[in-house]
Amino acid sequence: KVYFLSHRVPISAMLDFSSDMVLVLDSQNQIVRINESMLAALNQNRESVIGIDINDSQNPLFVALMNSLPSPGSPDSLERVVEIRCILHEKERHLRVKPVPIVFEDGDLGTTLIMEDITEQVADQEQLRVSEARYRGIVEDQTEFIVRCMPDGTGR
């Protein structure tokens, strides 16, 4: 037999290629598919997550998702990016969530949630804000006159 590499990949396999966390929900908000990045963030195995209704879950990530996302079918539900915050593994995490409306092969409606971990970006922005406030405080409270000179002693 001769084997050839396929130029096509099943959509279920593509979910695991993404470094973002991906969660696929049906019209009743039950988890249909989940990728490895999301499983790692939840620290759970696939069998314990598939089929659960995220409305009934006590998982902090699912609670934050349900509190932040618009209800399915509302005008705001179409591709509105939201940022959520939750506690995972005893650490505060910030996630950017993009809901994408989908249609399954059997015609049922669903939603794919693509989540990007932006915790480091939020921490960096907060450090920058604090640093700028500190700098502003020093400059505004400065009572001495500051002059900038060229190496030859002339002013600018």
C-alpha cells in the first residue's frame, strides 16, 4: 500500500492545534468539544467535562463565562469579544473570550468560545500604570529647576 499525507484535517483535530483555549457548546450550553489547552487550564480530563451544562457548573471559569457572555440569540451575542477574570489553580487569570456562532452538521446551532490568556499583558499594563504614576509624582513634585545640556555645556 502507498500512503499519502492528507491535505485536510478534521475540525475536531484542529481544535488541539490552537494554543488558545477552545470550548464548543451546543444550543443548551452543554460542552460538546474541548481542546487540550482548555483541559489543562481546568485540570480535568475530557470525559469529566464533555456533556456538562456550564450553567450548572461551579467551576470559576464557567461561572465567569456565564456572567459575562450575552445570552445565545441576543443581538449582542454575535462575535462580541469580552474580557473575563477568574481564579484558576489559586491564581487570578484574565482571559479574552471571543464567542463564534456555529452550526453543527445536523443543523443545530451552537457557540465556539475561543479564549486567549492575557494575564501577563494585564499585569504588564498594571506595572506600567504604576510606574507612570510614580514618574508623574516625582516630576510634578520636583522643586528644583532641571536643565538639559549638550556635552560641550551648551543648553538645548
